[in-house]
Amino acid sequence: MDDDSLRTDIAFALADACWRYAIAEHLGAPVPEEALTPPEMRGEPDTALRLAYEERQRAFEAWRRARGLA
């Protein structure tokens, strides 16, 4: 992965997390992941897509915990 790819990955991850936080602030409560991500984007169990989705969720939850949001 080159520097530009890594930089844009990080920028996207941060923007996504901030957007989710803003949704929760606007609505007064966190929105369930199912409401933000359609099933077809989460993948079937034991597929590469599901594994990537679950890793993304773990990273997002760690980000939230680190900021006292979870």
C-alpha cells in the first residue's frame, strides 16, 4: 500500500467515525449498524466481505471506546 492509499484510508475511517458520531448526536442516540449498512454490504458468514466488515466494526468500536463514546 502506498502512502496516498494509506492516507486516504485513514482519512475515510476518521470521516466515517465522525459522521456516525454526528448522527448519534443529532438523533440523541447511536444508530444501530443495521440501519446504516444494508445486509448485502455486510456479507454472508465466513466470507471475505463479512470478515472485513467485522474487522471494520472492531476498529470502529475501539475508536469509540478510546474517546469515551461507547
